[in-house]
Amino acid sequence: MDSARTDGAQGDGAGTAEAFSARLRAATWSDHGDNETSAYMSALVEGRLGRDEYAVLVARLHPVYELLEGAADRMAADPAAGPFDLPGLRRLEALEADLAFFYGPRWRARIEPSAATARYCDRLREVCFTWPGGFVAHHYTRYMGDLSGGQYIGLQVRKTLDLSAGDDGVRFYRFPGKPKAYKDRYRDLLDAAPWDAAEQERVIREVKTAYRLNAALTEELGEGLRPSAA
């Protein structure tokens, strides 16, 4: 559920500015990598998690997406932030379908709160409903990750948990369009965003914060792994 590495294009000569999307990727790549090597994410991509251990991740992500998509509603009319809520990109409905698959129809009563998720959500409430750049920073971190590394994770989860009945359990990773088309459009929007250099740097700092919050969430999950999955 993290963004896959893509090399940013550099300017091709004097006076040619580097695209913001490329500079953002380059500036936050090490932050992204820190999460990839966590104990939980390593176990996930290597197929060492059981059904219950994976389901906890889905549960922990639900309030994050609930807030992000609520913020998307709030930002819908904003000329800078609104366009990033691309048709078909939202994940909350798919997450809830996966939660029902793993926990049953009364899944809300079965999932437990998490300290790391609470801190993550506190930051989303703080910046995503009033600051367009903050909304985009957190939206970018989650959804571009789902479209990139998340696609590989979805394949691994389906294989490891032997989920052969359609998309049940992995609907979170299934988009109605091609991931590359979404990512290309998203980068175009980043490059066209009407932010000056100072605001761009502020967005970059917030993306770094988003990665740290996400890493804390998976580190917390890693602490709860059974010895066989550590």
C-alpha cells in the first residue's frame, strides 16, 4: 500500500524547472523506503502473514480513508485540491467490503482502535480539511501508493491467503481504470497545481510527515506479529 519507486525526470537545461511531481518523489523517496523495510510490510510482501494478521491492516486503514474521503468532499470546490479526487480513485467502499469479508457483516463492532491510527487521524483532521496542500500531501501518499506498490501487495495477499473467489478480500486494490492512467493524471495535476516554491516545500514536508505516520502504523502492527511471521 505504498508508492513504488519511479525516477523523477530532471530539467533538460538551464532555465528548465524540474517538474514538481518528480521533485516530490525524489525528496520523499527515503521516507517511503523506511516503511517498506518494516517487519510487518516485509512479512506481508513475502507471504508470511495469515488471514487475521492481514485483516488487522485493513481495519487500521479504514479510519484513515474515512477521513481522507471526508476531506475530499470538503475540498471538492477548491481549484487546487478538488481535481485530485479522480473518479474511481476512492477506496472506502472497497475497504468496507474487505472488512465485511474478513470480519463479517458486524465488522464495525469487531475492529479495535489503534494508537498509531489515532495519531494519523489527528494529523489528517488538523491539515486536510482546511489546507489544500495538506490534503493533497496525504492523499498523494496513500492513493499513489495504492496504485503503485499496492498492486503488487494485492497480488501477494490474494496468493498467500488463497483468495480465489473473485475479488473478495482484495477489493481495496481493484480500481475501475488502469493504475498507470490514474498515476499519469495525478502527476499532471501535481505539476499544474498553482503553488509557489514555498508552498511546494511545505507540501513536501507534509508528505514526509504522512510517510512517518504510515510507518508508525505498520511498526505498531509489526509489534503484534506472531513469532512465526516476524
